[in-house]
Amino acid sequence: MSLAQVDSGHEFELAQAADEVRAIAADPAVRDAATFLQRIQSAAESSPTLAALLPGLRTYTTEIQMLHSR
């Protein structure tokens, strides 16, 4: 499982960048938090709103063992 989290102190920055974040998250090629973060970082080079959000963005990844699953 992989997820991205925005620190609560960056609520304003997330609201300002919401449309850009949604567009990146909606891309079918973005399938994990690492790719999402990479896309945000790349887009932030030309987007001040995404650049302001970066310090509050965290990613986490973990594996979940599915024993006896079918």
C-alpha cells in the first residue's frame, strides 16, 4: 500500500493547488505515492502553488501480506 499525506499546517497550500493535485492524481500512470510525489516535484518547477505545497507532502509505503488469499 502506498499513500501521500499533506501535513495539516499546509491546508491553505493544498486548497490553492487542489486542481493541479487532482489532475496529477487522476493520471492512470500514477499508481503509487512515489510516482505521485515525483510528478508533483516535476510540476512544482513551473508551478508556485505546487512548490508551496511540497514541504508539507509526505509519502508512505508498506507491504501487506495476504496469507491464504485467493
